Amino acid sequence: MKRYKIDDAAFNITNVCNLTCNGCESFNNYNFKGHMKFADYKNHYQRWSELCDINQVTIHGGEPFTNKDIVTWAVGLKQLWPNAKEYFVATNGTLLEPNKETVKKVIKLGYYLNITVHDPAMLKDIVRQLKFVLDGIDYKVRTDVSNGAILYYNGEQCVAMLEKTYDFKSSAIDIIKDKTWYMHNSNINDAYNVCLEDAGPCSFFHKGYLYQCQLTGLKDDLFLQFSIEPRAVDLLNQYTAGDPFAPAEQLNKFFETFQTAIPQCTLCPGCPDTHAIYPMATKKVKF
């Protein structure tokens, strides 16, 4: 059986976030809803584990710590991909304190906390929360001068990376008119090249299927919750996700074009300076 190689796989476990940031690429500034339970998609991910090797496993959201099932996800993904080199939880770091015991369980499972600070005003409190969570753990701090990240180590095991990233690429939404979302009409290759800061598309797992990016992965959830222009709906509906139970020929074809520009790229910004994002993050009262 042919095995496919994926460098960095993001497993989306929730559409919910406790922050709202203008231009959020995950659409969390529009009260996007929906938690995913690992048990509901376990069979699909079991099949994926038989088909592909993953170098880096990342639990993704939304904000992962809003999902009460996060530990089940962490255990399940590590059991399915025990040979991955690294395991991460991508978090904004603002819910560490109220989820202290859960955070510790995730760290003890061997996951790093990849904390992206969405607003400089939140940095001090996030550091305070992280130190509160790490109380009782003999950790030390290092700073990676190349990107300004603050690294928290327990021995040689990195338990947290605090990335001070205060800028966002704009989301696919260009304007909202009469409560309907209108998306960009960019040059496909330009949009592809600026996607995720020139890192190219991620491998985005959502509800058991594999997508090239968040927009293609979240499309069905977005259609159910928001009004989106017909052009974008039609284009997104043309995208076919990777299905772990598909015939081998179909999967081979999917992976042949998986890391290339696709027609749906036109819906995202084609310029890295599109829509300056300010002000930055604010906390939601309810989420």
C-alpha cells in the first residue's frame, strides 16, 4: 500500500474562539460555531493513519482549549501517529489559567504549546498564565533571537513556544454587504504565494477529510451559518476533499495536485498588505 507524506498536519477540533480579531482567517470574528468530538471521526483518522505519515501533528482551531474534548483528541492523534517528530497545540494562550489541569495533561502527553500572541497588550497576561500553568514544573526560558519567540523548556523538552505575532493576513472576506459575504477575486498564483506567509497551503484535516486550506475545509460549516455570495459558493463546491476511503487512483490524483495553486485560491487576498488589521484581538463575553 502506498503511503503519503505530510509534513505539517493541522487537525481542526473547533470553530469556536474566545477572541475576535479583525480579518481572522478562521472567521472567529463572526461568532463561528461548532466543536468536533474525536469519537465522531475516529474511523476516518484511523484510515488516514494507514495511508499517510505525518511529521508534525498540530491540534488546531478556533481556540482548541474551548473544546472540552481536547485531551481525547491529543491522546487519539498520538496513538494514530506515534512516530511523528513533534506534536503541537496551536493556541492564543488566553485560556491557559482556567484550563490549568487540561493544559498540564496535554503537556505531559508530549505536546508543545504553540502560543501565538494576537495582541501586544495581551502578552504580559499570557506569560503570567503560562507561568501559573507551569508551576511545579522545573522549566527554564530561552529566547530565539531569529524570530523573537520565547521558548520554555523542561530539560530538553520544549513545553511552550510564545510567538509574538501581531499581524494577520486578511481572511477571504473582502466586504460584507446586506449581511452577505463577498470574497476576493485575486490572481490565483498571487494568492497562493502569499498564503500563510509564503509557507504554502497547510494540510488541513476537518471532520475526517483532508483539505488544502482552512477555507476549503470550513466551507460546509460556513454555508450553514452565514450568507455567502453565489460565486464563492459555486467555486468552493467544486473543491473535492481528500477522502480516506476513496479508491487508490482517486487518492493518488488528489495528492499529485495537493501542494499546488487551485482555483479556490482566487477567493483569498493576493497581496500580503491587503487590509491592515487594527485594532487587534479583543475578548468575547460569550463563546
